[in-house]
Amino acid sequence: MQRRDLLKASLALAAYTGLPSASLFAARALAATADGEGKPFSFERLQTEARQLARSPYADGSQVLPPTLANMSPLDFNRIHYDPAHSLWHDQDGRLEVRFFHVGMGFKQPVRMYSVDPKAGMAREIHFRPELFGYQNTGVDTSQLKGDLGFAGFRVFPHPDPHRYDLVSFLGASYFRAIDGNRQYGLSARGLAIDTFTDHPEEFPNFTRFWFERPAPDSRRFTVYALLDSPSATGAYRFDIDCQDEQVVMDIDAHVNARKAIKQLGICPMTSMFSCGSHERRMCDSIHPNLHDSDRLAMWRGNGEWICRPLNNPKRIQFNSFADSNPKGFGLVQTNHDFETYQDTVDSYHRRPSLWVEPTTGWGEGAINLMELPTTGETLDNIVAFWTPKEPVEAGQSLHYGYKLFWSALPPVAPGLAQVQATRSGMGGFTEGWAPGEHYPEVWARRFAIDFAGGPLENMPPDEDLEPVVTVADGRVQDFQVLALQPHVKGFRVLFDWYPTSDSTEPVNIRCFLRRRADKQTLSETWLYQYFPPAPDQRRYTYN
């Protein structure tokens, strides 16, 4: 699926039920947005319902859409607009309001919405009706919109000026996104991932129902509850969402129940796009020097080590697992926000947010997993990262995870160390300073340059005696240099060459960090890179 279609529509599933006829909806046109009967609701009730649901067989709730919706073009579908006058909380003295997305095209699974009065402990359903939407220039035959078709998702706007931009969007299975101070969407998160990289088909759990708790007056913090359902699991989620000026923070309380055994459970999955960048030029035959929503996976391990793993656009699917115990945080990060880096006036990659997860409960033993898929362009998400518990999940098992998500330009925490500013690679095996074509290496090699800056390197003299610590899983590394970048950058560049010692084309993991030679003090985070050696018959240099 095209990622920009996914950003604008939902694949969420829920049970389809017939509701009153269109004539009754006409009578409801002037009713309150939440027009259903009041029913008791609490998060404890939702957790109980999710556990009970996990004991029952999964019911696929896909509905057959009316032809006028099923056969829509993407352009016409995107012209359907929710009427702001019917926004949830629109008529209240608050700073937020909620609008809903229409079903249509391939997005045929209804999501039920409810408004919660927390003081009364009651919830009222918000039923779909055509009067909530505008269909101008869409070609939709509203006479075909019979019964309660449900919604495709929702988004949250600032109030009382909601026409500028939305802050949060939940669309597409359990996908959701938020913006930062740059007012630009980028990567997505999901409620749950199942069997992303196993011998089983991947499963995409769905948020099938949402409950919205009215925010306090003059507050941009609100609570939404969600029921998650899939063939393998159910879940009860609470999102406390704080829409701040420069970031959106989501405090998530997730209770997951296994309907059947799960080989690979993905907690807090996040999805992004990396097409090409400074170190990965294979797909950069473009006017843009960089094309990505995120450039690295950043990890703050349970033992305190900080790791920077630059992202790749590989020739074949790559799956890497980084074992850990009680991680302090991890995320997909867009570190560079300069327009010159991307030269993109259409998609504004320099404005894309980062996404950082901070566990708030003990996650125990497991692994941060990273899957990178090949992509030929920028329209498909090809990066997935998530946490997996060490032990497979058994049928009937219930798990609890608490965590915060920070949608911001950069993560809310940073190491007190120098960080990786850039990664570059090119022809090796010759003395730095010789231009390609002036010196012909006798042995094929690949040169790597890692720029470390900030932290203890910021005010360090250029002649400081620094030592790169480089380890490699295969091949050999040599010809090390540490070059001061001052005054251009307050840091140092590490150079070294990698030489193959076999004909293998399997990816090679390389680690590097900087320390002071005299006292062996670590000065930088760890750069962790995956290099893909060419085939032996391609290990030669040619010059035009």
C-alpha cells in the first residue's frame, strides 16, 4: 500500500452491525455528536472485556461498502471532510476537538467511537451519519449510505482555531501519528505488531473502538481508551496525550492478552522510511541529497550504553535483533533538520519529527528489533523497530507494558557523550588526500568516516590524543586516523578502511567509539553499522 494512502485512511476492523434506517438518522441530524445511549464505562471494565474477548474465537468484522464508497478514487476519497461544527468538544470551553475519518476505498472496516463522561462513568456512542460529513465534489451518492458504517479513525485539532493543522491522527489498523513544533507528520507508531519477521504471515492488530474522555477546561491534555483485536491477541490501551507546543507526549498503559501462541510479539512498534542518505547512495539518483523520515535507530541500553545505528535501504530484507534487559529508551530519530540536507520543497523532510519511547514499567529481558526492507523510492515505509520479550507468548497469557512516546524534533534525553553527527563511506586503500584516479589501490577496501561531535569533544583541543575502538564481525580494519574538525564542527572524524578476508557477501557489523588514549575514558556513543560487501567480481575500481 502507498504510505501516503495509509496516512489518510484506515484498515481497522470491527464488527458490523445494522442500525436504524436513514430516516431515523435524518431525525438525529441536529442531535449531539455523541447520540447513543449512556452505558457504564471504565478502564477496568475495558481490561475485563479485552481479557474475555481473548477467550473467544476471532471474528473478522469487515463490511461490504456501498459501491459509491468502494469504487472511489483516492483523490475523491480525500475530498470527504468532517463537518467541524460536529466535532467532539466543539461546543465546550476547551482547547481541543476531535473529528472523524470516513470509511471508503479499501478502508472498509468500521471503528466505533464513544464520548466518556469521567465523573458519571458513562459513555455514549457517536454513530456515523452522512450529516457529519461534506461530500462536495466527491461523486458520493449519499442515498447509498445506509445504516451505521462506522468511522475509519480520528484526528485531534487545536480549538478554537482548528483549521491550521491537526495534532494527532489515528488511522490504518492500529497506526497513529503526532506532530512536533514543526507541524509536520512523519513516521508512525502502532499499538502492536505480531510476527513481523517469522515463518508466519505478519498480523496487523486493529484498534476497533475508541473512548474519548473530556479534557479539563483550558487543557491540551486528553485521554483516549482503545480496544485492540486481532486473530492472535486483544488489548486494552489507555493513552494520556499531552499536546504541547513543541512536542506531543503520549503516556501509554497497554494490557495485551494472547488469544493463541505468538512467536514474535512487537511492543511499541514504530514505522518509518529511509530511501537514501549520506552513507547510503545506492538509491539517490535524485535532485535530493537525502530522502528519509528517520536516519538512525538510537538506543539507550539497560546497562547505560548509548548506541547509534544508521539506517539502510538494503538490497534484501534485513532483520537485526539487539538483546537487552530493561532498556532505558529507544527510537527512530531524524537528527538533521536543515533544509540544505534534503532540498525538498514538497515533502519537507527537514521538518519530520523523531519518535522516542521511554519504558515506565520494567520490560525485563528481550530485544530491540530492527527490520529494513528494500525500497525504490520514498512512498513506502521500509523501516520497522519494536521491542520483543525474550520468551514467546503462550495462549491465554496476559502482559502489561507502560511507556511514554515523545514526538519531538529530537529525543528528550541525550547522552553526556559525543554523538554521531554523520556517517560516510567510499573508496579505501589509499592515502587520504589523493583524489580517486590519481592513486590506484592495489587491494580493494572500503573507507568509513564517522563524525563525532558535542559532549566532551566540544571544547577539546585539536591535538588531543584520541583512540578509536573499532571491532568488526568479519574482515579486518586498519589505517586508523582521528582528524580534528574544528573550527567547522566541534568534534573529531574517525577514518579507517575495511578489507575483506573472504568472498562472503553477508552483511558485516562494525562498531566504533572514541576514547582518550591516556586514561581510556569513553568519550562518545557507540556507532554500530551494517555494511554489505559487494561480490568478489565487483571488488575492483574503475575510473572514467
